[in-house]
Amino acid sequence: MHDLALTFDDGPDETGTRDVLDVLAATGARATFFLIAARAAAHPAMVARIVDEGHAVGLHCDEHVRHSSRDADWGRADTERALGRLSELGVEPTLWRTPWGDTAPWTEPLAAELGLRLTGWDVDTHDWRGDRAASMFAATREALRAGAIVLAHDGIGPGARRSDVRETVAYVQLVTRHARHRQLQLAPLDDHRAP
């Protein structure tokens, strides 16, 4: 396997997602976007662009809340509402990354019931902190290898200490160059590769 997976949470964001997509398009790279469904419903053209350009779409949530802080009834309602919103946009995700990767005892059974596969990551950029692209790249470079799943954010989520995604966009540029140099293909996750 020679694939490296860039994944993005907390979008779509009108500016951030657009800029990430522009970098990916310029290099022929493809990625996976775990969408906040309420934001997706507000930006249907952005969701269409993600799909049209060959990227994968996974479920993040409808409301960005830790599963461990809520009960199973809330979890079912949030997940079904999110899937309904995405379905209206023509998207039927099979992968699910929960907010913060946090789970509750009900998360895995609900995922199985709804035909979703929970997905984590191997490499965390911590881009939500607002770190500079060069620092994020230096901290993650050695882990950027075949089979790795990189967590980044194309939107501003709860707790973020940044006001835009410019450094994430610059990080993506560095990763695309790194991947070319290492002969790695930046490809979306699929059911076979998701952990």
C-alpha cells in the first residue's frame, strides 16, 4: 500500500474548505472530509464540489458534542438527523469519525446498526491550536508514510484557538510535496483502509 490519507473534520467551511480543495486540485490529491451535517446543509455547493472532485465524504456529526457526555437517545437522534441532512445532499457516508474521536458505550452498536464504520487517525496535526504550518509539518513528517491517516480540520470547531485555516492550507501544501517526493499517493479512505 502506497497511500497516505489526509482527512479533514469540522467542515465544510466556505473559505477553509475551498482553499483546501484548491490545493488538493492543483496537485491531483484526494482526501476524506468528515462533515458536520448542519454545516453541510448550509453549504450544498461545497459538498457537491467535494464529491465532484473525487474526495470521500464521511460523517462527523450534526451537533459537535462529545459522545461520552450524552445518552444513547441523544446519540441516535443526532446521528440520524446528520445522515438525513447528508442524504438530502446526495451523500451516503459509510465512515464515521466522532467529534474528538470520543465514544460512549452506545457509539459502536449504533454505528453497526446504521452501517457506519468508526474511523480514527494515526497522525494528529493539532492544527486547531493555530500552530504554524512548518511546525506542524516538522512534528508529523516522520509519521507521514504509507498507510497513515492524518487528522486536520478544514473548519473551525469548538475549542479551536485559531480564527482561520490558513496554516492548515499551507500544511497541506507541504504534505503534498512530501508525498510526491516519497512516491506516496494522497487518496481518500475507503472501507478497506479505515481502522
